[in-house]
Amino acid sequence: MAALEWYKKAATQGYALAQRTLATLYMGGDGIEQNKPLALAWYDILADSGNVMDIHRRNALKEKLTPDEIDEATRLKQELSN
């Protein structure tokens, strides 16, 4: 999926719409392999900007994940933020 690569490039450069799109794609596994920890990492990055809906999405997803998945999301967020 070529669009996925463009979303990844834009997301790592800080574009919120690309970050939100990736989070949604990874959450639903629509056209890509589902990866909830990665979805949480992107939602957490978005929530740091203070957007209420992204905070809500992050918190709702976090409630559904295991402690190990949350730890993985934290590691992924650190990698993505660097």
C-alpha cells in the first residue's frame, strides 16, 4: 500500500492528520495488519497536543489493552518521537 508509506513519512514529520490516519488504520486493521499498540502510540502522540478527541481515543483504546501491550505502545511512542 503506497499510501501507507506516505502517511508514515508525513506522520513522522509531525502531521496530525497523517498520525490520526495511521492510528485509525492500525486500530482497525483495515488494509494493513492490525497493531493496537502502534495505534495507541500514535494516539498518545496526538493526545500530547491536547486535542480532546485524541485524548478520548487514546484513553478508550488503553482500557482495552493488556499491560504488556501498553508497555509496547510506550516503547513505540518513544521510537516514533525521536
